[in-house]
Amino acid sequence: MSVSLETIEHLARLARLELTPEEKTRYQKEMAAILDYVKKLEDFKAKTVSAPLFSTFEEAKACLRDDEIKECPLSERKKIIEAFPEREDDLAKIKGVFENRKEI
């Protein structure tokens, strides 16, 4: 499967990578080889493996437990609060997620 140089450049921009022309060419070849391999796996799976007739969710559900609320000992709580880089009263003060966000 061929991968265009534009696709590699687009992916590099999304990942915020600065690639040299040699790296772009190398990644173009490597991406094509990876996609060819995935296609082979898809063809193999479609021809040889039927869909499972059971769900593994029940097995996964067996390891879950109900949440329990537990009191944190006052001494532990004070240690945790003192470890905050910035705080306001007993609360951690953190930067907003969307503050000073640069547009891509």
C-alpha cells in the first residue's frame, strides 16, 4: 500500500514533529510496510477465524468490586496537603486545562 508524502507530513504536523526530507522518505516506506502487514493480518483473520460465540465481559466483571468510601486519617491528609506545590486552604491549586492554550 502506498503512502503519500503529504500524509506523512500531515501526521508529522499532528504529532508536532519536525522531519528532515530523509526522515519523511524513510517513514513513508515504513508506514507503507506496516499498512501492508496489517492488511495481510486482516485477510488472514477474515479467512481463518470465526467470531467468538461468547463474551469475556462476564469474566472481567468478576474482578470488579464496589467502591467504598474510607476516611483518610488526619495525619495522612495533612502530609498530602503539605505536598501540594500550590494550595488554597486545604485544596490543591492547579492551572486550568484550557488557560493560555495555543491554537494549532
